[in-house]
Amino acid sequence: MAEEGQVISCHTVDAWTDLLQKGNDSKKLIVVDFTASWCGPCRFIAPFFAELAKKLPSVTFIKVDVDELKSVAQDWAVEAMPTFVFLKEGKIVDKVVGAKKDELQLTISKHLNTASASS
């Protein structure tokens, strides 16, 4: 698995399953960027996503190319790029669709603040 800053690029379904399992065990917040090489807004937000990953080592940042892992994108009902899915203990806790820097940052902050509170 290649890491850019702290963003883990996921290229196989096995790697994806492995990352999710690790995330479930660690109870860390996971942010998944469903992206595509041909998507302009995805390219626009990628450096910001990498920047967040550097600033927030307590969060796991994963990048999934929807063309490379079509089955994963379908399983997660990803219909637009970029789609950011927020996971905690294997459950989807939030979703941001589109290259919205502020919304992405706010959503991460929201879930980081609730990390210690058990639901």
C-alpha cells in the first residue's frame, strides 16, 4: 500500500477489507475518499485531503479509485465523485458528497470530538 503523507491508497479489495478490519479494531475515525482519475473536483480536493491527513494522525485517511475498485464503490453506493465516507467501528457515521473543503473539515472535527463519547 502506498502512502502519500498519511493517505493510504487502496488498490485491491483485499487491502480494503484489511484496512476496514484494522479500523474496526482500533476504533479510529476512518475517512474514505472515493475518487476517480478523470474527476476534476477530485483532483482539486486531493491536496487538501492529504494536508488533513498530515495534520490529523489520529484519523485514518483512505483513498479508493472507483474505477479500480468498482465493487467497493457499488457496495458503498457511491454515485458521485468525490464522496467522502466517515466510518467508526465499521459503521458509516457520515458522508460528504462533493469537493467541499469546509464541510469535510467540519465533519471530521465533529466526529473527532465525539470519539471519546460512547454512543
